[in-house]
Amino acid sequence: VTKGLPKDLRANPDKLILPPYFPDTPLVRELWARHYDNIAMMDILIGNILNELEEDGLAENTIVLYFSDHGTGVPRHKRWMYDSGLKVPMIAYAPEKYQHLLSGKPGVASDELVSFIDLAPTVLHLAGAAIPNNMHGRAFLGENLKPERAYAYATRDRMDERYDMQRAVRSKYFKYIRYYESYKPYTQYMNTPEKGDIMKEIRKAYANGTLPVQGVHMMALTKPDEELFDLRKDPNELSNLTNDPQYAHILLEMREAHNRWSDNTKDSGLIPETIIRGWENKYDASIYDILRSQNVPITEIRDAAFGKDLSVLTKSLSHKNEAVRFWSAISLGNGQNLAKNHKAIADLNLKLNDEV
């Protein structure tokens, strides 16, 4: 991929600062340098495209948005809810006659929260087209903009052959992560990622006791129910603050932000794929339309998925909605105190014959 990259632009593996959670081995350094080389090569390729615009006489009429799609394709980056997987670079460029449409002065970094769902509304707004009501994003370039978003949201459901439902809320200064399946490992075995050399180095370092303490959590067999990070003090998101009383009000704020988002968007990730297929066949409609026309109890489904009260979950096993019953059974079955609740065990056994 980096064939033709000038030598002076190539990263020196020995001089790189590795993320603190990776083992410091020659192979990890070599691969990390390769990522920097890919970035340098990408800049050259983008430069070629900009030159083509110039040659075609289009440069002065073209607004350019240049961004990555996710974090680096290595463990704890791509597919993870940390900023290393979610926060990506973006450059917005406008020629002189359109610079008034930028949200800040040219050449100045912005701390505005922008989400991928904002891209389509932004392009439509710049083009003078109406933004459809079903678009949840916000235009961040142009005139007469709506107020900046207070939060950006992220989701994770199925990754390759593994399920692990996670949700994140990010404000300018804090990150909240909710693990709906906290009983699963941070790093489930997935065929493709496990073939990667950095993943192999992490597994090897953990086995021989040389994995940095900041990375040991990646090998944990379970996760906390929630994580909260102060991004100003802890940009690598290593210190979970959910039990810190000084941050209790922030934790509550972020929880509520997640719940509002879940209700407002009718989070389809709360519906197991097998149930989705059944509903789509039953109603001959998409899950998007079903969630907005059939009075699906999203709040009750979410509460069952994140349920901790055994008595409430036991009652929910008989709910008329199959998604509520599903998550009630899953939450009960993985509850820490299940062995002490004989009634819950008996009720779960009865539900083994649930046909839906």
C-alpha cells in the first residue's frame, strides 16, 4: 500500500510512542509504523485528487470533507467504544468564496462534536436542499445552523460472528459506555481479528506476564456494567469513574442521555436478529417502520436488557412482547445472584419452551 512513499516520510519504529496498553515489542512497533506510513501515503493520494480538481478548473467551486471511517484496525481501536475506535480525524476545506460557510476560521481546529450521521444533512444543507425529517443528524457547515450537539452516540452489536451489545455517549469532556452484555469478555475470540499480529502479540504478552497493566483489562473475562471517563484527565480511557462519588452527577447525566437517545431513535439493536426476522415477515415491513408503527415497548426492552432486579426480571418473563421476554431471560440467566433465587430458576426452566 505504501509503495512509492518517500523515505523521509516513513515512520521510524524505534521513535514512535506506542499506546500504553500495547506490548512494546519489535513487531508491534513495526506494525504501528506501518499505520503511520499508510496515513502519509493517503495524504499523497488525496493531494493527487486535489491537484486533479485544480487541473479540471473545479477547485474554486468544491468544498472538501476529508475524514477517516473508524479508528486503526487493531485491538482496542476499531470496533471498540473508546475514542481510539470512535474519534477520527476530519478536515473541512472550502475555497475562498465559500469560507463563510465554515464554522470557524480557516486553519483553526474545532472542538465541536460531529457525528457521521451529520454528514448527509450537512451536504444537503450546503446544496440548499431540504433535510428529511427522518435524518437524526445536524448540519455543521453552512448558514443558519441549529445549536451544536451536546452528545455524540455510538453503537456496537454484532461484530463478525460475535454479539456484544454496547452503547456509548460522548460529550466534549466525558465518555459513558454501557455494556448490555457485561458477562462477556472485553475481547471475544473472533476469527479475523485473531489473525492479526498485534492481537497475537497481546495474547502472547498476557500469557507470559509482560502485557502492560494498562492493557490487562482487554483480557478480562467480564466487563463492568458501565464505564465513565474524564477525557481531559484520561484521554486513553483507562480509569473508570463510575464508582467515584465526585462524578456521580455526570454518570447520571450520561445515563439519562443514553436512555433518551435509545427511546428517541427506537434503538433496533435491542431487538435480537431472530425476532427482527420474525417481525419483518409478520408485518411485511422493515424493522424501522415496525418500531414506529407497532408500539414496540423500547423502554421496557432496554430495562430488561440492562436489568439487575431479579424480581422485576422474573415478572418480565411473562411480558407479551417477545423481546422483553428474551432479554429478561438473558439478564436473569447471567445474573450474579441467580443461584440463590430458586423461583427465578424455575421460571426460566418454564420459558425454555417459549416458541417465539
